[in-house]
Amino acid sequence: TYTAPTNKIPNSNEESYDLDDVGRHFVKRCIEVLEKRGLEEQGIYRVVGVTSKVNKLLTMGLDRRKADKVALDDPQEWETKTITTALKTYLRNLPEPLMSFKHHNDFINAVKRESRQNRVHEVHKLLYKLPKTNLEVLSILIKHLTK
């Protein structure tokens, strides 16, 4: 059965992150590095990184003062699985999903429309109701996932 989302983070032991310019930059940098390395690696988002390294990357990558000093390009320091796990963790622990709680039911109803044209039109309308940063990050993420 389907359960509607709540505003609570599933695991209270995990930190909540903000979707701000630093977060957007973090997502963008992670994806740029992943795409530069190539997306041919099997299970790129399935294989989990070492927790301590993931936490270190999140701490440094989301700190305004340290973010630009993180050498994500160095595969010796930051394995692909560390970057993908950090990216997933960041997105999972946002206080609100990219497509927002406010519009959740509207998105569900939009994709249930009979005709494809109506579905696309309604989803498109809803996307532009999202906060600018949410839409930017969602766009970056979708483009990446389609590659």
C-alpha cells in the first residue's frame, strides 16, 4: 500500500541538509565528476560507499568555506561509489523533496491523466511552480539520469 510522504526524515540519526546554492553546487560538481569519469561502471548508484568517507565528503562539500577545496576529480581520494552515495544521501536528507510536499498530490494526479498530452502539460505546469533551486537541481539530476 502507498503511504503519503511526511515532513519527517526517515532516520532521525541522519543529518538534514538544505537545498541552497552550496547544495546545488555540490550536486552539480558530483554529477560533473561522475560524467567525466564515465557512466559505464556497473551499479554506479547501487554500490555503497564507505560511510566515514561519505560523511567526510558531505561535511566538506556542503561547507561554504571548504566546498571549492574538495578535489572530487581525484579518484584515489574520492571513489565513484563515495560520490554517488554522498549525492544520494544529500538528496534523501533534504527537509523537503525536490518536487515538494506542497505539490505531491498534484504530481500524482497529473501522471494519472488519461492522455499523454494532458499528463505532460500538467507535469510541465507543476514543475514551474517549484522553487527555482528545486527546479534547477531536478533538471540537472534528470539530465544526468537519462545519460
